[in-house]
Amino acid sequence: MRARIDAACHAAGRDPAGVALTAVSKTQAPEAIDAILATGQRIFGENRVQEAQGRWADRRGALPGLELRLIG
């Protein structure tokens, strides 16, 4: 995915460092989230604050650099 983002940025004349990949974690099973976390992904999007609190409460303290974004 990162290679596709980099190629699109180069084609558009943008710096790839200015683009952040946000993984959408809403409705995903804990195992799926753990698998993507294992790859180093640290930016996640959620659309319901209450669900995000339950999904991320235990992970937040253990994952430096974790960023949660509210998406629509």
C-alpha cells in the first residue's frame, strides 16, 4: 500500500512524507487489529467514540505513537 501511495504522490508532485496512511479499524475483530499493529501501523480511524474507547482502552498505554482519528 505504501508503494502505491508513494507512486501517486510522485505522479502528483507531492512529497510522500506529507501523507499518512490511516487504517480504518471500525467493526474489525481484535485479531485483525493486532495483525496490522504488528506491521507497525499506528494511525487508526474510528467513527464511534464509544466503540473506539472499548477497542483501544487496553492498547493505548502499550503502543507508543498510537494515533486515533475520528472519521465520518
